[in-house]
Amino acid sequence: MINIILKTALIYIILFLTMRIMGQKQAGQLQPYEIVITLLIAEVAATPMDNPGTPFIYGLVPSITLLLLYALINYVCLKSKTMRLFLCGKPSILIHNGKLLYDEIKKNGYSLNDLMEQLRMSGQTDISSIHYAVLETNGQLSVLPYASEAPLTPKQMKVHVSDPSFYSAVLLDGQFNTSGLANLNTDKDKLQKFIINLGYRSIREILLLTLSDNGEIFLQDKFGKTYTAQLKKGYFNA
Amino acid sequence: MLRKIFLLIICILLFGGCILQSQYLKDSSHALRSLLAQVQESHYTHNEDQTEKIYTKLYTQWEERANILISLLPHQQLDDIYLELAHLKCLLTGGDEAELSYSFEQLDYLFTHLTKTDMFSFGNIF
């Protein structure tokens, strides 16, 4: 039984690494060839787990081969438009100028129920207000309403808005978050002194502390108390 | 860049692994078949001590190689060889000649088959 446990753990690690190399796409964003490879990897990797009499390499080698195949197809798709069209297909316009293009809908095997569901998900249920609805190659529907139906942007309204601040968690569950500190070039000692000045005995009492590049601070301690403040920009800089 | 290097290393390892595996299987098959032929020859010349000695050598050689073969081949294939070797040992100490001859043939086939399972061929792919 120990062998099965070890094999399973190893296969999990290999699959995990394979998926990490494949990228961070979610299931709904996968292209057809990516879905096939993902399904196959899961299937072949499970072979040695299912059957204790099958050597580990019978799962490892096919997984690695599929990973290499994926990298190759990705590269080919990137370099050749023809191959990209062949392997990924091309987007289809399902709604144009507020009218359903039924032939295209049928060609894609898309039911009207699916279409309505996707439209509801995108918040556009009035077909007459849609300029374009495009079925993307990964199966997602992009809905572009008429300009008159689209929400106004601050630019169109000629309103000045400031860009959102970049927030980084510098303290997590009573401990410094190294990557967060590095993101904003924060000095640990200055931050620690600031926390003590707020009346805390140590940073261990802090649940979360986020800092923004504009000096905004949010703190919540482990007792549920919160604190927000606007400090000088670069206040904690090392 | 790092990803490309990693993929290239995997490619090389995979290709190198294929060559090494193929070589090891060929070596094993050749060495084991050669020892089996010696056992057979020795048995037919009625040299019992020599037969016993070569058989022991064959079995030791097989056990050594099986340690690696177990990670390359389906375990069922190795079990078949273990069983047939035990059967041969039994027949060598006093068994039916026809059955013994069949056992030699079967072991020879099983040793030859070590390379065939993973050989690059039309039949193995399709």
C-alpha cells in the first residue's frame, strides 16, 4: 500500500508541475487542443495509480510527452496563422446589429438556450441592444452592446479620476509577508515601530496589514479591530 | 526563457531515456538468452553439475536485472519469467524431456520478448 501512496503523491507532483508549466488558464478559457491534452494527462497519469503492477514510467512518460506536445502546438499556433485557425478555429459572430445569425448559431452547434444563458451572464438580455456577440474559440461569448447602450466611461464624461492604488499585504497572520514588503520597498523596523505606537505589543497581534503605493494603510488585528489611515507616500520606505 | 530551457532538458532526458532503456533491454535479452542457451547445451550434454552452475548464474543474472526491469516493464511480464525459471529448475532436476524442451522455448521467447514490448514497430504503435 505504501507504494500506491508514494506513486499517487509523485504523480500528483508531476501533474501539478505539468499544469504549472502549461499556464494559468481556467477550464473555461482552454482551447480545444488544450482541453484534449488536459483530459489525456489526467487519464494517462492515473494508469500506474490504478494498477500497482504498472511501472511509474507508464504514467510519467506519457504525461511528459503530452506536455512537450502542448508546448510544440502552442509554439506552432503562435507562429502560424493557418495552424492557429486549424487547431483553435475562428471566432463566430452569433449576433450582429441586434439580430441573431441563426445559420452561424446552428453551425456552431450552439442552442438558443445556451446563447440566452451566456447573454444573461454578460448582463445583456435585450438582443436588440447588442451590436456584436462573438463566440470566441475557447467557447466564451463576448457581448458588445451598441455605444448608446454601453455604460459611459469617465473619459467620455470628461471627468478626472485617479488611477487605483496598488495594495500589497505586508503582514499576514502576525508575520511579515516578504513578497509584499519587497513590492513596496517597505522597511520592517519602521513598520514594527508604527504598530507598537498604535498600542500593540507585537506584530503577532495583527491579522492583516495592507499598504498601498499611495500611502493608504488598512490594518485588522486578531481581536477584530480595524484601523485605516492615509499616510505620506513612501512613509515606510526603506 | 527558463521555461524553454526546462522543456529542452525534458526533451533531451526523454530522448536519452528512450535510448538507454532500449539499450538496457537489448543487453538484458541478449545476456539472458545466451545463458539460457548455455544451460540448454549443458543439459543435453548430460553435464548435471555444469547445468546447475549455469542455471544458478542465469537466475542470479535475472534477479539482478529484474531490479531495473521492474521499473521499465509491466510486472506481469516479469512474473511470467520468474515462474518459468522456477518451472525450468524443477524440470532440470528430473522432468519430462518434452516439457523441458517446451520450457526452454518459452523462456527463450520471454527473454526475446523483453525488447519487443517496447520496440519501435507498426504493430506496437497501432
